[in-house]
Amino acid sequence: MTKSIAAFQDEHGRVTSWPSNRRRVHQLAVLSHLAAQLDGGRLYSEAELNTFLGEQTTLDDVALLRRELVEGDYLMTDDIEGGASQYWKAGSRPTGAATPPSPQAEAALLKPPVK
């Protein structure tokens, strides 16, 4: 069942509130909406992902959204040298990676996102 996220968006389509934990199905709908706005096959730095989330939402906690996108298997991540992270949409092979994804991240590419 697809849930509408209209109640969580402003007139510009930005997500304005995070549904409570009791409304997990609504949280997943918001995450699915955000993930759908990302380019498949593109590699995002953490700063780029934070900027994207800041543009798509009015929420102050982009780290929560980033973590939820990764834990919900909408995004894959791989730490690179220096402690930075790189992210890509699940199910799409990143292009232009500075370093190849780890074997765990590579295997996760084959895992479909949780719906």
C-alpha cells in the first residue's frame, strides 16, 4: 500500500516534518520519495547528499534522513580514505568512484530496497 506524503510536505513539495515512529509506513513513504529524487548511478559525497536533503526538506536533522536512507536500503555507502563517506542510490552502480565500493557494498547493490 502506497501512503501519501502530502501531509508532510509544503506547497513547494519539500518535506516539512518527520512522521512519528508509530507511523513507520509514512516514514518509508517519505524515504521512498526522497530516494526517487536522487540520480541513479551518481556518486554523492556526504556534503552533496546533505545539500540535496537540505533542498528537499525543511528539517534540521539531515543526519537522521541520511541514516534512515542507508538503514532502509535506499542508499548505499562506503567509507573512503580520510573518514569521508560516499553514497549512491541502491540498485544503481556508481560511476566515477574515486575508490571502488567494498565487497559488502558491492553485494548490497544486488539487494533490493525495503518497501
